[in-house]
Amino acid sequence: MTDIVKHVDTPLNEIDELYDRLSATFASHKTHALAFRLYNLKQLAYMLQDNVPAFQAALAADLQKKPFDVELTEVWPAIGDIDLAIKRLPEWMADESKSKDATGSFKLARPRVVKQPKGVSLIIGAWNFPVLLVVCPLIAAISAGCPAIIKGSEHSPASSALLAQLIPKYLDPDAYGFVMGGPEQATALLQKRWGHILYTGSGQVGKIVATAAAQTLTSTTLELGGKSPVIVSADADITITARRMLSMKQLNAGQVCVAPDYVLCAKERVDELVKAMKDTLDEFYPPNSDRSLIGDSFDFASGIRNSRDYERLVKVIEAVDEEGKLVYRGETDPSRLRMGINLVRLNHNGDGETTTLVTEETFGPIIPIIPVDDVDAAIRYVNARPTPLALYVCSSSRKVFLDVINKTISGSAIWNDFSMTPLATTLPFGGVGESGWGSYHGFYGFLAFSHQKAVIEMPLWLEMAQKARYAPNFNKKMVR
Ligand code: NAD
């Protein structure tokens, strides 16, 4: 049995000391060296690999996550990201020559982009993947040569406390540190000057972070949430759509930023889709069985974060009667904050809706299905609302998918599947507009924490070609 590490808010004076120590390390240029970056990346991988049982115990305490789920969604994706960084870092760090298209004397001046660490950076994480959502940004900071302070979420106390214990043991404690706590610690941290800030969480707190960063004109990556739509066209493969969608929606009880949030379905296929989704739920997670979504044998079963969120979700379901019908009621176990997937069929086509189910991010196991006339109506619906983090198009025609992604703005888009982009580490992961700005993972994470400095070296021997630029020779004729 692995002990759970106790979560204790980091005192504010310790934050000051940590910040000063990391700033001195950055000033020594120690974190810039490739060998230092590679060493700490490898150590981070060992930290994850050596402590799988401890992470499993912490996530079971925080979110009732199952051991296999922890390995699959928290540990291995982070190790995969580290592998990629270790393999590609020399290439990412290399200067980029820009002489090919340079003109005149710039061609001879070694024009290039030099990637430089931005400085001591701040990472603020969310609770729903409390390991992955701070370790992946940390991989990006280490890769870029930035020392970093990580503030974990107070809503995943066991995972945050474990990371606070392990990070200084495995990584250089003069370059990386972990702060435990909530808004008080976050506010103290945000008052400092940073090289870069990467924040993951709600848009509401994202605005606070952006406002604080504006005071020191600090660059930020904001990884926010919102409603990620699913567009189901008249020619979609309904069975595959239902199976793929529900297999992803059940992850973390729907508490995933890229979970399919609502479905805009061609009206003539709604009955079929609802039936296919009900059949799939009964087949994949039969109620009252050992595969039930609220049962303990199911490998991915997890709880709702806390009773406040559980009650919020219950209220959302209860309010459905006004604008739709609950067509599939998920099993519940309020005493353990467990809730299966609920399907709601809405009456309207998206006009004039008022229930929070269609106006706010669900962030739980509920899927509203909204009938629409056609794909163009779905595009209009999406474009009239805040820009989503992810958009999913289910259609037998790739042309339909390409048309939708051409006419809509979203952080990412997938044809005939769901929630996969965070695992595709060669792609940038991030939102746009209300779902965030900037991106990370792999090379894009490295770039987020790197300043791309334009460098030119004007050779002294080029002086012979410079005569014309000096007075009295320089004149209008020459610039024309
Ligand atoms: P949250 O906004 O409540 O908290 C996020 C972080 O902000 C926590 O570390 C918290 O301590 C800190 N915080 C809280 N109040 C603060 C304040 N006043 N000043 C500064 N920091 C403060 O978000 P959450 O509930 O942890 O996460 C849920 C949201 O995050 C959802 O909207 C979800 O979609 C989004 N999310 C996005 C991603 C992504 O990668 N885009 C990933 C996970 C979650």
C-alpha cells in the first residue's frame, strides 16, 4: 500500500526564496546547455517510471482513477513526450539559417534565428489530469532551457503533493520547483516577473492570468476549455460515430477539456444516432454489471471532482425538461460522486436556447444532441459561439470535413474521431480565441518557452561595399 503524501500550502516566503534561487540559476546560464536539458528530461522520465504505484495511489485518492487509466492517460503520454524531446532537442536548438532568400548584403551576414530560453517560467496546472498537465509544460520549459516553478491544482491535492516531493528529488532543485496551494499562491506567483507563463484551466481564471501577465508584458500560453462540438452530417456512419464518441466521452467521467461536449446532428439522422448511442452504452458499459461506468471493475471509471460539481451536473440534467428530453439516464452513486453518461435530445435547433447545458461547458458525463437542418446550419451554429478547443466532424465524405474546417475556427479538428489531438505530440496543442492562445507539446512547447532572436553578423570586410550608404553618397536614387 503506497502512502498518500500530505498536501500543505507552500508558505509565501518559500515561494520568494524559490524564485530567487531559480533566478540566480538562470543568470548563471547553467540551464542553457544541451547536456543539462537532456539530463533533466531523462530524470523526469525516471521520476514517472520509478513511481507509477505512487501516482496510481495519488490519482485514486484525488479522482478515483484506476491504475491502468493512470498509466495510459497520465504517465505514458508524458514519457512519450520526453522521448520525442530527447530525440529532437539538438535539432530544435540548432540555429535556423535564413540566408537562402536574403537579399543584398544580408545574404553575406549569416542571417539566422537563434532560439534562446525566455527565462524563469511559471506553469499553473488544472486538476483533471494533474500529472500530465504540469509535466508536459515542464518538458517544454526544460527543453527550451528555462528554469520553472510549477503550481499544481489544490483540487488534486494528493497528486500535487506527490509531485512537490518528487520533482526536487529527481530534477535540479536550483532550476525546478513545485508550489502547492490555490489562488493565494497563484496570486503571489503572478506578481513576479516571468520569462513565460503557461496556464491550464478555466477561461475565467485565464483572464486573471492574462491581466497579471499584462502588467509585466509577459508572454503567455493559455490552455483553456469551452464547448467542443461534434457535427454529424446526413451521410455519417452512425454506428462508428456512436462507438468512437462514447469511448472517448467516458474518459475521466467527461471531465476532459477536449471531450465531445455537444452534438449537432442532421435532423433526419437524430433518431438513428440516439438509438446507436443507447445501444453502444448498453453494450460497452452494461448497467448493474462489472463493466458499469460507476462500477469498480471498469478500468476507466473515475469520480466527479467534488460534490459541488456533482450537484451542478445533477441540476443541468434536471433542467433539461424545459428544452429537451433525457433519453438515456446514466447510473449514479452520489455517495461516491459517480455518474454514468446521460444523453439529452434537445427540441430546438439551437436558436433561443437558455439551459446551461447548451450555454456552458458541460465538463461531465452529459451529451446534448441538437437537431440541425444540415452541415451549413451546424457551421453557422458553431461560428455564432465562442471558438472551440476542438471540433469533430463525422461524415463519410472527406470533402465535408475539409469544408467544415475551412469555414470554422477551432484549436484542432478531427475527422471521424474524438479527443485524440493531445496525444499526437508532433502537433501543436492549444486553443484559439476563447479556448486559449498559443500552443505546446513537442517542438511547439519548445518554441513557446523560447525567444526566437533574429541575428545578423555584418562582416567588417563588407565595408568596401558600404561606401554608398555613407554621406554624402547616400541619396534618394539609391533607395528607389
Ligand atoms: P481553474 O480555473 O479553477 O483552476 C486552474 C488553476 O488556476 C489552478 O491551479 C488554480 O489554483 C488556479 N487559480 C484558481 N484561482 C486563481 C486565481 N484567482 N488566480 C490565479 N490562479 C488561480 O480550472 P480547473 O477547474 O482546474 O479546470 C477546468 C477548466 O480547465 C475547464 O474549463 C477545462 O476545459 C479547462 N482545461 C483545459 C485544458 C487544456 O489543455 N486546454 C486542460 C484541462 C482543463
